[in-house]
Amino acid sequence: MARVQIKGLRKTFGQASVLHGIDLDVASGEFMVFVGPSGCGKTTTLRMIAGLESPSAGEIWIDGARADRLPPADRGVAMVFQNYALYPHMSAADNMGFALKVAGAERARIREAVGQAADILHIGHLLDRLPAQLSGGERQRVAIGRAIVRKPKVFLFDEPLSNLDASLRTQMRLELSRLHEALGTTMVYVTHDQTEAMTLGQRVALFENGSVVQQGPPLALYQKPLNTFAAAFLGSPTMNLLPIAPAPGTGSQTGSGLDPTACAGLCARHGTPEKVSTLGIRPEALQLRPAHTTALTVCVERLEHLGDSVLLHCTMPGIQSMVSVRVTALAELPQARSEVSLFVDEMDCHWFDQAGRRIRPAWEAGSP
């Protein structure tokens, strides 16, 4: 196990700056996930930890030693790639033991290390097969086994499940969690898939345009997003972000959005309309039946049946984007093109200012 520290990491390619001062601290034995849209800098950060890219500025420390000045082989890391990167002419066993063979290890040691990794991954019966004779999930297990035999201080995963179908991804997520529990090794995992981030990571670092906009336990990011980007990125379907139109006579620029008088009860504890610019509501927080809260009127455009739940895709006057509502499949469902009233508890609302930053609600006063 090893602690990974990233201090002021920057990267430029020519005139283009792709990382703008990344600061991260991955605890020893932790499973940390880097998540974000394509091109946000997460894979570049991972490759710099591995030594496949050089920082333009900043420092990388692994297990208390300055690592960004060391060659990749001396950093104590092993990387699992998206495309498996297996040698097609070698058996699974030879692929897994190749790094030890290059290092001059004895055959008995290589055999033992490969056997131990195969037992962990339940692929002992596949060791004599070539990569072309393996399924995608089996190839990925071989690639992970190749990393295990090196006994690294840190495992690095670069979107390892993106080439697998949905059922295999679910299975491999469970196996990766089990692998981390069994090995206890520090793992840094890159993905653009929020489901992987939420289910695998003990902590998550959310990247946007070369910066980390928020980091912490997955549920903390989901329940208390620091800005509208974090609110919109995590969650499927995404959080409803409803712009609130400035109140007449405030001197602010007018525009389409939710009439502040329509949600006066919700806005009352969060200052003036100039302060509250956007109301955020998760689809599962909206209810079709009255509670003890303010109603929002929408028109149901389409129903999407997902088995255990149903998504209602709705329109609302003054709001350009669709409003999503998740209800149980057992609920009494409205008809398409019908008008319904939605209810939300104030405790389930998220508030953002004109810069998109989260406004801390009154009931959080005094909480950590």
C-alpha cells in the first residue's frame, strides 16, 4: 500500500493547457475514482502518475518519495489499460508473467505469481489460451492479473470496463471491489461512467476542464454538489436545474425561468431572487401526490418504463429543458399530454447562485 500525493500538477501541450493545478491526496489502501466528461484531464493525470506523461509543473509523491522524476518502472505502479494491451501471440499465463520474465525472475517464481493471481481472479482454467480465444471480460481479467503479479504499491485503471457490455460491466465492478478488499492495495481508477464512480470509489474526484471541482465520498457529491456542473454530472437522469427568473423591479436582467412567486415558499429561506438563480431537484425527489410543500405544474410529454420505476419527461412553462420525474412502477401513472402537479420537500431542494455555486440551505447551519 502507498499514499499518492499530487501537488499543483499542471500540463500543457504546446499552447494548450489541459491541467490547471491539480491537488489530490489518495490515502494508503484507498480506492479513488477520477470521473468526468471526455477531455477533462482525468486520464492525463493518471498517465502522469504512471510516468507515461511528464508534468509541466507540480509534483507527484508515491509512498513518501518524489515520483515524477523517476522512470515508470521504478515508481511501484501497475496500469490496466482500456484496450487490455495483451500480446496476441502469448498465452494468458505468458502475458501475465511477462513483466517478471523481463525482470529476470526465475521460472518457478513466475509460475507461482501467475498461479496466485489466477486464483484471485478465478481464471486458472484460461491460462493456456491465447487472447483471441478469450471473451472481453476474460481478457480484462488477464490484464488485471498481469498487474497483480508485479505486486505494485499502486494500481492504476484507465477506463478498464468501457469495452464490455452492460452485464459484464456490472459483474466486473463487483469483482474489482472484491479485489480491492482482498489485496488492500491503493487503487486509482479513471472513468467517465458515473455509475462506476458511485459504486466503486471510496472517494471520488470530479474533473471539469482540467480542474478538480469537487472531491469526497460519492454520496457527499451526490447529496451536496458544490456547483451546477457537479449537480448535473452525477445522477441518471440528471438533476433538474430550473432557472428562476428575476423578480420584476429588481433591476436584474429578465429572462425565461421559473416565476419566483410560484416557488415563494421554497425560496423564502434563501434570500432574494438575485441570490438564488437556479433551483435543483433530483427526479426521485419530485412526487405526484401532495405532501406539505409547494406545487409545480408540468405537462407530461412521455413516459419511459424501466421495470422497477418509470421516468416522466415533462415540460414546464418558462423552462426550456425537460423536467424528469422518477416514480415507482406501481404508482398510479398519469397519461401522456396530461397536466399534473409535482410536489417537493424543501429539504430535497438544491440552491445555486448566478455563478452556479451551491448556496448552503438554512437547515445545514451548524452542520459539518
